[in-house]
Amino acid sequence: MEARPRGIRRKTYYAMKMKRAVHLLFYKRHREPGVKGWELRRRLGSDYPRVLNLLDDYLDRLDLAVKTVFEEEANPPDKPTLEQLDRARFYITLKGSITPRETKLIGWRIDDLAALAVALGFIISKGGKAPRKDVEDLLRVKLPSWRVELNLSRFLRSGYLIEDENGQLYMGWRTRAEVDPKRLVDLLLETEAKPEKEERPQTAA
């Protein structure tokens, strides 16, 4: 059992644990980003939730946050137990938004990001799930079929979407970590409304 830290030693103890947590969270070791709670407990000890809270406070000044995603929970618990946290995924993401120029740094084409936004917006508008065929038909309005298939495969592989055995698409764990559904829908509605305003003929004064 680890000794309980005190005083100056306590600060050193948690500084060391935060550094170790950063290494685990920032450096990708698996196909999917993030780290499971049980991995953090094994490397950091049973007090890893406190270490992550301290790290989250520190990252706040850098516009970053430690997100907790309960992949197996339909309704994420408000006060999760340590057992639930062990099954959760912890992931570092931006707190705010990025500029159009910065989006180039994440390695995705603008039209791919737009396709993801449209697919998520459609799923949200349908109450959180939608048939894959309906999403494909919607995306084919703007993209060729081969690119629609490529994009959906990428969204599923990256954790932004989930598909069940009935061909229904849902928001994936990564969407729940990175995307504010209400904000996304508002932005899509604003974008849709702008062309309508621009197309209206102006009346003479």
C-alpha cells in the first residue's frame, strides 16, 4: 500500500503522478486515443481520479480538459464509483474551439469534417440514432458514393460513430467527449439560414 503523502512531500507526490498521467494520456499507444481507468489505476494507484482532477485544473489555463467517457453506460453517472471509472475512458480534448486555419493541423480535410458534422447533426435530430442508409443518402447529396463509404468507415473506426447489428448509427464515445450536440445543431442551423438571407432580393428604398 502506498504511503499517504504529507506537506511538501504531498506536492512532489502529486506532481510526479500528474507527469506520469500526462505521458499516458498524451501519447497514443492504442488504435484509439485515451486511456482506460483500470490502466491509470495500475500505473498511478487507486487515487488516480484525484490526480486527473489536479491535471484538469492545470490544463484549464491551456484551454484543454480531461474528459471522462463511459462507453458502456447509456446514461453517464453523476457520481461514478471507482469501479465505473475503471471501465471509463479518459481523454484530453480542447475546451474551446479552433480556428479554420488550425483545423488543417488535425489531419482531416475540410469536406470530411463537414461530412462528420452533417452526419452527427442528422443523428441528433433523429433522437440519437439513424439508419446508416439514411445517413449515406444525405451525404451523397454533396459527396460521391466512394467518399461517403470512406468517411463513414473512418468515423466508425475513430470512435465518432457506432453502428449496431441492425445498421443503426449512434454517436460514438469520441463524439460525446469532443462535441457539444446543442452547439453543433445551432451552428448547422445558422449555416443553413445564411444562404437563404443572401438569396432574398433586396427591395428598393
